[in-house]
Amino acid sequence: MAQIISERPWLWATHVWNMYDFAADSRDEGGVKGRNNKGLVTMDRKTKKDSFYLYKAWWSSEPFVHICGRRYAERAGETLTLKIYSNLPEITLCMDGNPLGTKSGARIFLFENIPFPDGSHTFTASCQSVEDSIVLTRVAEENSAYHFAGADDDGVVANWFENKGTEEIPAMTFDAEYFSIRDTLGDILHHTKARAVFLPAISSLLGMKVGEETLAAMHTKTVEDMSDVCRVMVGDDADDKMALLNAELQKVRKEG
């Protein structure tokens, strides 16, 4: 996105979403409930993420060097890859004071297949008098703290649409005896079978887990009313996915 912005100087204003992680009741991602983690800085304002420095490489004139992945401090394997963000023209990388090489470029500098012996090692990236260092330790097995433990089918967003097993997008039908995207969220959520179809599908469609409480607040809206939002968030295939969802809802007969 930063590159796209830079290629369009006629844009009157551009903005990053979002500077800081922030509270979001419907979110339940990465083992953290109630937080949107898309910020460039953590919610407590203490840790600038790698993405912060990527934007700085594009937008700041203050000379800097930043080695990515410092929180991924324990790594397994005989070699590793390091990525450096900088607004300087070249980067020299050293391990424990020994040069590993110099790369010229712009903003993103990638050093691959770096030999990674046992123990802890200090990596320093520099250009002229500007530098940054991190300490990485080689371990026999990946640190389990780096992996999301305890996820179950209800705790992650699976790609619901990949499980439909269809190559042809079904035509929209609206048999009134069965549910469809023209029914309200309230009616769908109050029907056990319709809810079971709808909840995983809408989370997959939007790319994030959507809580039932959030949807219940829009109980008078139809699923079709959400189409414009889905097009903005998903893109051109939102209509096809809506058609797949509608086809599944049309298999669920209304009762009473």
C-alpha cells in the first residue's frame, strides 16, 4: 500500500489504519479477545511493530535502520533470513561483529540463508553511523510461545467457502419456505440450523470472527443489506460468496 500511495502523487491525503491496537468487542484473534491488532504500535503504546518502521522507511526523512523480527528471538534451524527496513541507500549486516554482506536498495533489505550456529548471536545492521542490533538464539525446537495454542473450530476463522465443493456459482433463488439472504439477521439467529450455516459463513466472508452479539444488534437488517459492506471488505467476489451463502440458507426450511 505504501508503494501504491507513492506512485500516485495526486492523492490529496493518505492515512494509516491504525496507529495503535484498539478495543473491539467482536474480535477474538491470535489468543486475544476484544482487541483489533492491526495497529502499527501495541495498545499499551510501548512496542512499535515492524510495520511501523516500514511506513517510516517510506514517509520519514530521519535516517534510521530497523531489523525486523526482534520479538521472534528464539529460532530453530541451521540458517535464517533477516529483513531490514531503512530509508538509507545500503545496509551492511554483521553477526557478532563479523560482516555478512552489504546490500544496496530502497526501504526493504533482505538477507537470506545466513548461517546460524548454536548459541546466542548479535546481529547488527548499519549504514554510515546509523545502526540497529538484535540478539537471536538458536534453539533445538521452536518455542511454543510463538504459536497460538488452544484454537478450536469456533476460535478461528476458517475459509467456509472452500468447503462448499462447487465450481459453479448457483443462481439466486428465494423460496419463501426456506431461509435466504433476504431474511433478517434476527430471524436467522433465532433458528438453530440457519444460525449454524450463517455464523461461520459470515465470519469467513468478512475475514474475521463476528460475534453473535454484534450481529444481534443489527437484528432488523437482512443479510442482503450487508452486501455493500462485504463488497468493500472482500472485493469483487463478494457477490459470488453471497450466492453460495444464499444457496446454503435455501436448504434450511423455516418452521411454523
